[in-house]
Amino acid sequence: MRIERIELLRLQLPLVHFFETSFGREEERTFILVKLYAQGLCGYGEVVADKDPLYSYETTSTAWLMLKDYFIPFLFKYSLFHPQEFSKKIKIFKGHPMAKAGLELALWDLRAKEKELPLWKMYGGVRREIPSGVSIGIQDSVSQLKERIRSFLDEGYQRIKIKIKQKWDVFPCREVRKEFPEILLQVDANGAYSIKEKEQLKRLDGFDLLMLEQPFPPYDLWDHSQLQKEMQTSLCLDESATSAEAVRKAYEMGSGRIINIKVGRVGGIEEARKIHDFSEQKSIPVWCGGMLESGIGRAHNIHLATLSNFKYPHDLSASRRYYAEDLIEPPIKITSKGTIKVPGLPGIGVVPQEDRIRKATLQKETLRPGDYS
């Protein structure tokens, strides 16, 4: 298979409800879509970097530059059309995992469509439905938070995750637990704390949490290990779990008991599967996190989450959770059991809607092999 052209599109979609973390509040989502064309087929990948360097140093601008000036020319020059070969050889370039992942995902989608297989079969998945949880950002009041939790429970979500930060942690957790004593509840700090706030974080042990996600910044594996020794609640690593090697070190230090796998954060499916396999060998459960993806990126995540060691409900929600009009048909929906059925069509299993993509596009560029000769 020879790729005839690659399209880069910068898109913007309004969120149906603001999403606030310890980094700040988002009203809309800006991201890059990668489209690969070959033999009448199109493979789609989503770059989850945002417009601002808050969750990560990567942005839509840096990802666009790296894709256009480095990764795509490298792919064309060495005919890296198999996603596994691409993943191995693109490591010559340092960093920029989200940009790498977006291109690799498009290669996987294209490859699966060529073979007329859904991605979950290409990955060795074992599930046809996955459990769904919902992530709720920091709200303007506890009453608003409880109202949103109630509405998502009514929709059937199996697990509730709430974002926390300093001065928005113990009190909302206490109030939520009073209102909803039986739900699966976890919290996510996105690295908002330091070891100096250890005693404050230890107070969260009183709320029967499923896990406390990423209390400290990504580089603080040692401080995570010290906190885990003193907490009953399992720590989950998100931003710290950048690679299989990082997860190995975290395991050996005892920095946490659970791993959140995000394809964009780790640089693609191949690295995500290495993390999954290592974690399974060490009896570390994993689950799949989200980055406010459109239905295209979310469909990719759903297929990954069919692997055997994904043990907890994921941050993979219905299309209407984030966007009034998603980019795909059929939309992703939650069943009455709080699960998502894995799409069965070849590739990502859903059909991107080109009219909606065009409407959301802010910038577009087409790249061909001849452009770099």
C-alpha cells in the first residue's frame, strides 16, 4: 500500500458544557485531524494536543509543525506505511508523542480498513462491550456538581470521576459521598499538589474512593511513592505514565497501583500496548483515559480498551457528553448497562462525516510524497 496524500486539519468544536480542571476552564476543543489516503481508502487519526501547553508541552501548533516538517516527510521517505514499523522508527525523533500518536492512529485505521477488520481484532482485543465512566470538571458550586452527577447516573454511567484542586477537594468529596454513598467514585488532581499537601490528600482516604489520580506533577514518581505508602486509597498515574519504561520505574518505586493509559500521551498504540502488557504481567490494572476527543479519537480509544487488562470503567463517554454534533455516525452511545458497544465496521468502526468535519475546520493542508523530493 502506498499513501497518495495526507491531509492535516485543525478543527474546533464547542463543548456542550464547560470542562474545568486544575489547569483552567475550556469552553471549546481545538485539535488536529490526520487523514491518510491510499487505494480509495482513508485512515483517520486524532492529535489530542490542545491549543495551549497546559496538560502537556505539546500544542496544536507544535504538533502541526512536527507533523508537516518532520514526521510526515520521514514517513514518505522511508515508506513507513505499517503502523508498527512507523512506531519503531519514528523514535529517532525526541518527544512530541501526541503528534506521533495521531499519525500512527491514522495508519492503524488505514491498515485495518485494507484488511477489512475492526481495530479491536488487529489489537487482539477480547471484549465487545466496555464499561463506561464519566469525568466531571470542577463546577461553580457543590450543588451544581451533585446535579451533574445525578444526571450522569441517570444515564447509566458506571463510575463518576471528579476533578479536584487545592481548596476544591475534601469538601466536595464529603458532600458527594453524603449524597451518593454507593457509587464508584474517583478523583483526579492533574498534578495540582506537592508533597507539602500530603496531609490534606490523606484526608481523602475517608471517602471510599476507587482511586486518586495523579496528585503530583509528572516527574514526581518518588513523591508519589511516599504518599502511596501512607494512603489506603490506590494512587493512579496519568501524566507520569509516559512510556512502558516510566511505568516500570513507577512499579519498582511503588508510585501507584493503577495506570491510566492515554494513547496520545504515550505516543501511540504500540507504546500503549507495551504498557498494557507490562502492567498485566505485574498485576497492575489499567484503564483508558480521555482527552475530550471527538468521536474519531474516542472510537480509537474504545478499540484499545478491549484488551484484557483494562479493568476499570473508562473515561469514554457518549458523543453527546461533550459535543452537540459529533463528527461521526452512528454516534457513540451508552447502553442501559452503562457500557459502550465496540463498533464492528472495519477500522475505527464508525463513519466520519465529512460535511461536519469541513464545518469545524479552521485550517487545512495537503501533503504528498512529491512535496519532499
